[in-house]
Amino acid sequence: DILLQHPRIHDACVVAMPDERLGERSCAYVVLKPPHLSLTLEEVIAFFSRKRVAKYKYPERIVIVEKLPRTASGKVQKFLLRQDIIERLRQEHTAV
């Protein structure tokens, strides 16, 4: 995964988030390496561009978390991340 090559990212997972116009877009959940506290979407896009990644593979949103939810066997529980981004979008929509 190209996200894991970023010098500030320790762990990452990309999930689909709903989009009214396109149906779905990509959202990257990232765990940062200490002591880093922030990472912007613009920084990730610049990194992808330097790595010559196709634009359609760029994440359209970054969510920084302390850890990714995993099963006992170590697999990322993507359904929990999808639920989280849906709730975040719902809260943003109602806050407007």
C-alpha cells in the first residue's frame, strides 16, 4: 500500500465513503508514527504525485486515528471504519 510508504504513516486503511454525486469516494484512515501529530490531505496528495500514483487512486479524505480496529487475527475491521465515516459525514451535514 502506497500510504504505508509515507514517512509519517505507521498504519493505514482505505474505505469507501458515500458520495451523493459519485456514489462512493475513498477515505484513508491513518495512524501516524510518533512524534507526528498531523498530516493533511494536501501532503498525502503531494506524496502520491511524487510517487507517480494515478490520480484516481488518491484518497479524497484523511482521518487520523490512534489505532485501526482489528479482529483477533489482526485483520482491519473495515465495516467499523465505514460506519465511522458515515457518522462523521452525517454530523457534518447536520452541522451546516
